[in-house]
Amino acid sequence: MKKIVVIPGDGIGREITDSAVEVLKAVDKKFSLELEYETHDAGGTAYDKHGTPLPTSTLDACKAADAVLFGAVGGTKWDNVDAKLRPEKAILGLRKGLGLYANLRPVKVFDVLADNSPLKHDLVAGVDLVIVRELVGGIYFGDRCESEIKDGVERAWDLENYSVPEVERITKLAFETARLRGKKLTSVDKANVLATSRLWRRTVETLRAEYADVELNHLYVDNCAMQLAVNPKQFDVIVTGNLFGDILSDEAAVIGGSIGLMPSASIGELTSLYEPIHGSAPDIAGKNIANPMGTILSAAMLLRYSLKEETAARAIESAVERTLADGYRTADIYADGMKKLGTVEITEKIIERL
Ligand code: NAD
């Protein structure tokens, strides 16, 4: 049996992870995947029950699991909780505790939803890319100084720092990801200015021969930001550092047109964690109107990357695509002439199409 730890979290977390588990159970029946589930608390719900947003029992269960399916955490109810115990601390604790070193954010624009994008239909219809962001290094984890006085002037600084093994690890993952897809990798840096970027580019180049079947190119981050807006279809897999990846992945996410549809994976040394990119949406929690597709597509990524079940992953993705093509919509992506369904009902439509 393959053990999946499910962490619903807060807000709409329970509804959307319930949907994703129903879909996983259906796909398990079809492909005999032998999955078993264990549910654990995190976030505000965990704080209320256990006095901490990330109980040790949750972290230990994740470490022992084949993969983790995560909903979302947070909500106004916990706004006045001590900063160290805020629900969102659970995410940082999981990243650190599980050694989640890479974040994968696919952006796939379904043809039938291309008009939801802020970009023109022709530019975005058919976009299918993945951003691979380094998650535990770079300037977010370097030394920093909040304030110092030098020559009578106050300043602050943050140190950007990357080692060859760190760049090698993320680059290999990006090459492997490209191999499973369109076999094209774009490495993004600022090598015309930064020493860390020059080391990044040199290190990526040393791996080129090992992955000769993948086409590799380099782009400066400013150019990449522009290219994502003017010609996003040129990209297959983009690999970049922590800071550039944070910004580019949010830019790329809006191309898709709805945050309710966007999945993500955080790949780790001990296990990997899969979650939609949106938050706990407290404004719509408990109303059966949340879009579960981002979480269902995260479950497909779980099958692809942690369990190496590519056929089952694709079955989920095409069931979601067919549900959309057949005109079924949750409220967030509803348009005139479509059929509006709740969280539970649209999940049933997806399962019917598996
Ligand atoms: P949010 O993503 O929760 O919601 C933003 C807007 O998008 C809301 O109007 C919401 O109703 C809508 N939305 C989000 N997901 C949706 C879905 N699946 N279907 C339909 N509509 C959806 O962001 P926010 O409002 O800024 O944050 C709410 C809480 O979530 C905060 O406490 C924040 O800290 C937390 N948060 C958690 C995570 C995480 O757990 N990974 C990520 C981001 C925000």
C-alpha cells in the first residue's frame, strides 16, 4: 500500500481535499494503485485542537508517507494569534521539516477557459508550462541585517548565496521534468549582473551533456518576465532560483485566469507535498461553491511525481479537461450559457469522466 497523508487545513481545505480524495479513490479502482489515506491537522484547526499550527504527530506522519496532499491554511479567526503560532507557520514548518527543496507550478490554459485570462485568447490558448523554483536557498535563506549604521547612515542587507550542489539538485529535477514533457528547458538568471547567477549558469551548463535529449536555453529574468506576457507558449519548463521563481510563478499563475484551477508540487528529500496555489478562501468556506480542480490536479501531480503513475495522472487531467469542455463550471469560472455546479457535484462529473 502507498500511504498518502491528507492535511485539509482550514477554510475550504476540507471540501477541496475531500473532492481530491474521492477522485483518487476512483482512479485507484481503475488502475489498482493501492492507496491508503491518513488525515492530519495543520493550520488554525490544529492550533485550536493542539495549541500549535504544526503538531509533531502531523510532521512525523508526513515524513513516513509516500506523499502529502495539502488543502490550505489560515483565516481571520486566527488574526490575533501570536505570530509564531499563526496558521501559515505550518507551511514553513512543513517545507523545513520535509526538506522541500523545489516548487513546481504548472500553468496549463484549457482552450475553453482561455477567455478568462487577462491576456488575449490567441496568446494563451494552448499555454502549457511548468516553473521549477528552488525553494530552500538563495537570498530568502542568506544572512541578513535588519538595520546597521555606517558613516551615520542606516542601511539593511540580505545575502544571496548558492552552492554548486544546490544548483545541480534543482537543475537535475528540472531536466527530468522536461523529459516527461516537451523536452525543452529554460534556465532563468541575471548572469549579466550577479555572481550567484554566473555560478548558476555555469552549473546548469555542466549538466547539458547528461540531458542531451532536452533542448536548453538561458534567459535573463527581466526578459523572461516580459516573454511570459508576450509569448508564453514558447515555454515548456523554466528553472530558476528562489527569489526570481517567487515572482515569475505568480506572474505565470495569472495567465491561467483562475486561481481555483492551479495545482502545485513541493518536492522534498523525505517526501513531497501537493497543494493548490490558492489559500483557504474563508469567504466561501462551507458553502459548497469552492472550485476543487486545483486540488484535484495537485492529486494528479502526486501520482505523476511521487508514485510514478503517469497514466493515472493523465486520466485525472483529461477528466478535468472534459468536464470543462462539457460546460460544467464552479461559480468562480462561471460564464453565461454554462452549467453551474457546486464542489461536490462537479467532483461527481469529473469522476464520471475518468
Ligand atoms: P485566497 O486564495 O484564499 O482567496 C482569494 C480569493 O480567491 C477569494 O475571493 C477566494 O474566495 C477565491 N478563491 C480561492 N480559492 C478558490 C477556489 N478553490 N474556488 C473558488 N474561489 C477561490 O487568498 P486570501 O483571501 O488572500 O487568503 C485567505 C487565507 O488563506 C489567509 O489566511 C492566507 O494567509 C491564507 N493562504 C494560505 C495559503 C496556503 O495555505 N498555501 C496560500 C495563500 C493564502
